[in-house]
Amino acid sequence: MLVRVDHIDLKVPDLEAAVEFFTSVGLRVVRRMAERGSVELALPGENQVLFEVRHDPTVESTKIDHVAFAVDDPAASINQIKAAGGTFSRERHPTHTGRTVSNFLDPHGGKWQLVE
């Protein structure tokens, strides 16, 4: 079952300019991940949605890459999404961030992610 939005992944042409902008309007840096070329930001306060801002030299403006949902039962969520027509490119994949993720496309080609 999907329980909340975990993070929104943004691709930007200039990472440091994006971080400077977002921090100037009130977001705070949560973590920098040099190996990924990204910075996680969030609004002040507890349990805020993360914005993972990633450098991507192929984009000319900020683009949403995917929205990630936290799940309470990963296997059931994967099965539910498959039954609804979603297709997975990876399931329950451990990452260097400590999260386990599953990436999928909705029936219209939109990119989404599940986070355990």
C-alpha cells in the first residue's frame, strides 16, 4: 500500500545554481551525494517530502524525473501496480542511500518509484 510521497526527483542543468535557488526560498540541504551528483533538500520541519535535485547536462531546464512513494508492504504494492498495468524495470533494488527501491512505468509511460 502506498503510504506517502517519499521524494520527488528533479533533473537540473546546473546543480549548484538549483541548490542556491531552493535554499534561498526556504528549503534546507538534507544530504549531498557526490557519487550520484545530487543533493536532497526539504522544507523545514519533520517528515517533509524530499526533493532530490540531480545534475543532468542533457536537460535545459528543471524536469521532474519521477515521484517516489513510501510503501508499507512492498510485495503487495508491486503486485497491485502490476495488476493495474504498471511495468517494473527493477524490483526491490538496494541503493547506496540505504533505501530499497522499485522503479516502474504507469500504462502511459510515466516514471514512478516505490521506496521501502
